[in-house]
Amino acid sequence: MAAGDIASRFPIKGPSVSRHLSILKGAGLITERRDGNRILYALAGERLALCLGGFLSVVCPEQVVLRRQTARGRS
């Protein structure tokens, strides 16, 4: 999506959205590509999933144990 399309979904101004996109890009959570004079942004799915998994492992460590037990039970 273009930055303007993303910004239209939130109650903040375009420049703030652009700053947030820059931070997300720096963290490797989104990618960008040029399409003519527009920059299109997309989620970096695998990187995002790894970061979210790491975050949840710290915040909810019991869920990691439950997922492992459930996965073993299916084997």
C-alpha cells in the first residue's frame, strides 16, 4: 500500500505515518518498492512473525510451553 492509503486508515497525519513507516522499515518489519513515483509498502511476514513470536515468548512464556505440548500431542 502507498503511504497515503495507509494514512487514510488512521487518525494521524501523513507525516506521522511516514515516520512510523521509516521506523518499521529500519526494524526490517516492512519492505518498500517503487512503482513510478509512488512507494509501496508491504509487511515482511517472516521477520514480523519471528519478532512477534519472540515478544510473546517473553510476555506469555506459558503459551510457548502449551504450544509445544500441543504439538507433541499431535505427533
